[in-house]
Amino acid sequence: MSSSSVQTSPSLEADTETDKELYQHFTDLVSTWPSSESMSFIPLYRHVDGGWHSSLKPMVGAMVADARFTARPSDIIVATLPKSGTTWIKALLYAMVHRREHHPADAVAHPFNSLGPHECIRFLEYQLYTNDRVPDLDKLPDPRLFATHVPFASLPSAAAASRCKVVYVCRDPKDNLISLWDFANKFRVRHGQEPVTAEAAADLFCRGVSPFGPYWDHVLGYWDAHVERPEQVLFFRYEEMRLDAAAHVRRLAEFVGVPFSAEEEEGGVVDAIVRLCSFDHMSGLEATKGGKTELVIGTVANNEFFRRGQVGDWANHLSPEMARRIDAITESRFKGSGLRANYAKLH
Ligand code: PAP
């Protein structure tokens, strides 16, 4: 975690600038950085310090968050690459943390009936630090739950200083890519653009031109942080969550300091959380079928966050050659890190 984005602008006097001027300052700065066509409907900029890619507004939002977010040690931040299980981990974390006020077995009264996971836990750069506003987050009760897609090194520097907790989820890059590609094409079509082929999207992905990518840098950044500070950074894999979601809910609860009591275990609370947050249950809720999420890049129907929710769907879309190309990069980049490269062995 660093304040690299602030270091790129030594003349910035954040305390004296109005919110609008702060956004303008970073917008002007990012606009001078390299940009390239992407699989989505808008170009991606390359963060000159961090090396990661994002469209303009979320990148600016992340920089404003870096400058202005004040953290508490009790904060919990969900960190993911887009399309690697964000919606699911947000649901699991929210349901687990709030299990006493909102019993997960009480499916009728649970907030998920009216609020999607993205409204329960908001993204810093897509929902909170947007539209020239610096949100007042001081009144939120502990523990405050936030989400972000930025790499570990670009998390708000206040979060590093506070030692708040970070929950990371990664996913097989091939499934991550296919999920991203499908989502990006929906945006393209909505904006009157031709969809891109899976192979073209994969080529961009391999060259690191994907939201918050390169994929491999993002995953390794959080992995290394987890190895160094396991008490601060939890590292989950989507495929392993699919194999045993209950074990992950227990680890999540222990990690944030609210383990399940013997009484809760006997009462089946863990399984109730898993069921409540399952793809089948969440995708059938009214909040999913009819709800929307306002993101700084546009409004998204909540059902767009639920596609298939499966492991290995990439095989239906990627050529064997492209799959091998991605696997070879993963193998070589993960080598020596302690992170298993072979996702196929996980399921
Ligand atoms: P985001 O980063 O834009 O919020 P994110 O939730 O990470 O998106 O990605 C959506 C993927 O998670 C979809 O995968 P797919 O395209 O391969 O189907 C979606 O189906 C999957 N997903 C959403 N909710 C769940 C869930 N409860 N369980 C398992 N997978 C889920």
C-alpha cells in the first residue's frame, strides 16, 4: 500500500483544494498518461506508477480515495479483480458480519431481498469516490465494509497505516477473462459498438490490458502481501470456495475476529450463510432480477453480475492455443511465489 498516486503530483495541496478541484487535478493528470483501446467501450489508461489499467473515472476515484480516505483498524476491505467473485465474497462477508441483526436463515426479511451485494458493500472507486464528491464515511458504524479493484500497492495509504483487514479473492485467469469479456461486450453493444471476439479479448488480457490488470501483477501483489502479513490480508481462490464454501465462511469469520460460537455451529448458521449467498439463491432474488447498481461507468442491472457462476466455462469460449498461452504465462509468473499455478487441480 502506498501513496504512489499522490507522489505523481508533488504540487498537490489536498487539504486546501475543494473536492471538485481534487477530481479535476487527477483527471488532468491521468489524461496525460498512456491509454489504449480495450475490450470494453472506453479506453483504459495505464497508471504510470502502479502499471495497472483502468478507465478514467475509476482511476481518478482511486486516486482521490488514496488522498482522502481515512481508515479505521476495524475496516474490512474486499479486494478483487473485476469478475473474480466480487459479488459472492461481498454477499458472504456482509451476511457473516451482520448475522446477529439479520439471521441468514430468515431469507424473507434479509436485506438481500431489497439490496444487492454491491449496495451492501460499496466500491471506493466506482461508487463512493465519484462525481466530484468526497463521501463522509465517518458516521458509518464499525466494522465498515468497503470494496475495491485496485492492486495492493495502490490501496489508500491510510488503509495501510491503520492495518485494517483485506479480503482478496482470485480466480482462474481464463474464467476471469471470459466473465470479463461477456460483461464488457454487453457494455459495448449498449454503446452501439461491435462486440469483440473472445480471442481478441484474450490477447489484450495477455498483454495486461484489462481492468486493473495485468492480472498476474494484481494476484501476486495480494499474494505476497498475504504471505508477509497473513493476519492482515486473507487470500481466497474462487475455485476453492466453490469446493467448500462453508470452510471459507468459517475462515472469514475467524479472520475478522467474529468466529462462530458452538451454538451457532449447532444451529447451522454457517450453512445458512452459504445457502443465502449461493448463486442459485442470489440470482433468483427480486433485488437481483429487478435491481440496479449505479457505478461511475454506468448503471448495471444486478442480474448482470450473475451469469453462470461455474468453474471451467472458459473451455466453451477459448481456443486450446489461447488457453495454453494463458496457462504458460501463469506458470512462469507464479513460479517461485508459492502460489499454485494449476487451477485445474483445484476442482
Ligand atoms: P464484479 O467484479 O463486476 O463485481 P464479480 O462478481 O467478480 O463481478 O464477477 C461476476 C462473476 O461471479 C460471474 O461469473 P461468470 O461470468 O463466470 O458466471 C458470476 O456468475 C459470478 N458470481 C456472482 N455471484 C456468485 C455467487 N453467489 N456464487 C458464485 N459465483 C457468483
